[in-house]
Amino acid sequence: MARKTLAVIAARGGSKGIPHKNLLDLCGKPLIAWTVEQARAAHGVDVVAVSSDSDNILAAAEAAGALGVRRPDDISGDLASSESAWLHALNATDERMGRFERIVALQATSPIRESSDIENALTTFDREQLDSLLSVCEVEDYFNWRIGQNGPEPINYDFRNRRMRQQIEKRYLENGSFYVLIPSLLREQSNRLGGKIGFHVMERHKMFQIDRPEDVKLCAAIMRSYGYA
């Protein structure tokens, strides 16, 4: 039997990098609307809630079909965690609609996704009996470097014995698009991950998110190219 599932999106009004970021126009829609519509279209999601301290964001979210949840000021600052907003929204919707058994927490600034990503992740979550799941992109063909104590140094290969790209160890980037979790992780650990953890691997073009002004054009171009917009 399917577990009652809440999709929740935390979308603060304040944004230093891009003012009013969650409301910017992306391919003809407010940014927040893309994630709301993708979650609403996903089979297995019962309710989509948007947590925000902004009247304008709540109005845009509700126009796209979400349930608006007013985010309290004490968990709306720059240092407030997404987990605190998700938990508040979970408790608020539990009171109104009965207890939810599964949460899909989505990031509004990662609009390059499909409803099938959410559906497939929920299937994996149940099939593997997971407690939490994160969306990732495979980046196995990158030659990774970092700045060490003595300057640049490779992470996943030896430049003195350079291997073929295909021989590089597979790595996965946590792309932040969404997470699936049981409610007790938020209530007892204030964390999105814990217990038995699994992956949902997304296509590489879905790793991009909107953090800087130039990201808007990039994401819009990708979404049009793949027919999402």
C-alpha cells in the first residue's frame, strides 16, 4: 500500500545572490512554479506544500497548485536550515491532513528535473526499504583536483600514471534537486539523511541550479533544449 507522501519546498523571500530569486521568470513561469508542477505531476505524491516567509512566493506557489505554509520569522533568516522549514511544514500539514509517512523535499533552485525522477526515486525508496535517499549525478569521467597544503593535487588519479578516463573511479555529485526521507529523521535528528541511504541517479544535465544571475540563461537553455519548456 502506498505511503501518504508530502512534497515540501522551502523558498525564502530573501536572496542575496539574485533578488526575489524564487519568483524570477524562467521560460515563462516563476521559478517556484516549475518545482511545484513537477511534484504535483509525480505519481505517489499526495500533497505539495511550499514553506515561505514571502506573501508573493506563497501566492505564486498556490497559483501553481501548492498548499502555502507561512514560515515563521525565527526560521526564515540566512542561517536557518532547510530542515527547520521542512519540519515546520510537515507538522502544519500533519495537523490539517493527518500524518504523512514519507517526505519528498525539493529545491526550487534546481528546476531541471522531470516528474519521472521523483516517481522513480519513490519506487527505489520503497523497493530498497530506505530511510533516506538523495538525488545525484554521475561524474566518473572527471579528473578531480583540490588545493592541498603544498598547492594543487589530484584527488581521484595519479598524474604520474595517468589512466584512461574510463578507468577513473565512479563518483556521484549530490545535486540538491530533491531528497526522500522518513519523517522521524527530521523530528529526531533534524537531518535529511540517515538510516539506510540510497541514490537516485539523474542525467548529468540535471545537475545545474540557479545560484548566480548567469545560471538563469544556462538553465533556461538546457530546459528548452531538452523540451522541458
